[in-house]
Amino acid sequence: MNVAGPYVSALVSEIKGRNLVRDSAAVDTIYFGGGTPSLLSLDQLEQILDAVYSQFEIASDAEITIEMNPGDARSRHGHLDGWRRLGINRVSFGAQTFNDESLRQLGRTHSAEDIRQTFIELRAAGFENINFDLIAGLCGQSLADWQFNLDEALKLCPEHLSLYLLDVHEGTPLADQIKRGMRALPSEDVTAEMYRVMIDEVCDAGYEHYEISNFCLPGHEAKHNSKYWTGAPYYGFGSSAHSYDGALRRWSNERDAARYTQLISADQSPVVENIELTASDAQAESMYLGLRLMRGMDVREFETRFGADPREKYQSDFERFTEAGLIEFDGNLIRLTRHGALLSNEVFMAFV
């Protein structure tokens, strides 16, 4: 018996049973993410999609994405063709690095060759919208190592690249190893140069730098992720799923999958957190999410939504960031400079 069976049944029940306020516009993105959704059977994925289609009007050109691990396709013969038949048209996978030793240090089970082979198999199955992630600033990673990663990625020419600087979280084994001197991160100067090289190399290859960490070939922005940055409403289903009404309310589900399944089976709500944003919270959130987009945050859109001019509300912060060369003004747009994108967390802290 597939151990995911009870969870999928609970997920389908939540989708069909949730009393939601629906926008009149058709849903144009569906995203299978978190955990390893690619390990679900085709029948299970079809059950979930059937539930979504029964509850929502889905646009004919909807972006339907599934996350997978490199190498998954080899052990699940026929799945890629099956995904296409189900309407899945975009795949995202965590390559992380083309260095096998670094992959082992990260605890990943795939190899650099798995990344390349997965990409080849996705193309053979007809996928024309592929994203994969790479991480810069790994322990022991040199600028030459990062350059190699970029070169290997650009040889494959995926439609989308998500390129991140390593974020070390307190309390993790990696954070402990760094504190104890067992591993060393690249210097700030080296990681800054990695970021600069990343922008130059990827943009020179024809990609658009449309968000701090995201690049795409023209016309292939991640529609789903863009909703987070523009403040659009979205509904999440399943354990750990988050939702937003596009105004002042956010909510999230039980994180533990077994407990989530129990709650649904007992006909109880899986929602464990409700957050009511104040008007000030919503404005600040709109600022730091909007500034993630390289085109910038539109002052007029902010004024329409909140009835306030952000240039007046955050005047002192903007003056400080302008002096430091972190932001710039272009008509009605406020955007990060390239230097500001590198130090974006310092800007965002003003709004958190």
C-alpha cells in the first residue's frame, strides 16, 4: 500500500470541503511543492488535480508546476510522460551545485550527472519550462567553483534559474559546524563577487534578472512565485500550506503530515494559525516584497491599494538608502540598485 494514500485522501477532502471566497478570475497557477510531490503516483496526482478542477475555474493556459529531486525520473519510469498527460507543464528541481563533494556535504543523494540526465529526460518528455536552483556561498566554495556551476547550468539552458546565496540558520548542524571551525564559509567579499558574476554571466546569456534571486528567458517568469511578490491572493492545501486573501489575512495549516491527516479525518479544520495584518503591516509587507522585483515597486499601485504615498511614509528610510546607494527612483518606480540587491536584507529590515 502506498503510504501517501491516507494523506492524499485528506488533501482531496480539504480541497473539496474548504469554504473559500473565490475571485471571479480563473486560477492561472497550480503548484505541487513541499516535501517530494514527484514521488506521488500518477493516480494520486490525478486525484488532487481533479479535486482542484472541481472547485475552481482553471485557465486553459494555467502554469502547473511540480517540484522533483534530480534522479527521481530514473526510478519512476513513465512518470514524466504521465505528468504531461495530466497537464503539468513546468518542472522545478533543486540542483544546488554541480560539485559532487558539495552535494554530499549538503546531504543530497543525487549527483551532478543526475542533474544533467534529469534535464535531458525532461526535455525528451516534452517539457519546455524547466527551473532549477543553484546555491552560492557554500562551505569551501571558491569563485571558480561558482563560475563552474553557472557555466554548467547555462550549457543546459533551462527556461528559469533560481540562484541563491546560502542562508545558514541558527540551530542547524551546519551552523554548529561553522561555529566549531569544522567548515568555513567564503568571505563576504567573495560572496559579493559571486553575486556580481552571477548577474553578469546569466544576463549576458540572454536571461532577464526579474527578481533578486530569479532569472528567466523572456516570457518565462515564474507566474506562481510572482504572486507572492505582488501581493496577489493564493490558497494553499495540505500540511504546512500557507494562504493569503490578498488583503489583511494570512493562515497556515498543521505542519505535521500525520496530524494534518488526523484532523481532516476527524472533520476538523487543519488551520493552526491565523494572522490578521494591520494596515501598517500590509503596507510594510507590500514594500519589501515589491522591492524584491528588479523592475521595482510602483508608487501608484501602492497609493491605489493603501491610499498613501510610500515616499512620504518611509521618507527617512528612503533618504538613508538612497545615500548609501541601495535604492533608486525612476519616475513612479522605487527599485533596488545592483548593490542594494546584494544587501537587500538590510533594506528589508526597515519594513519588518
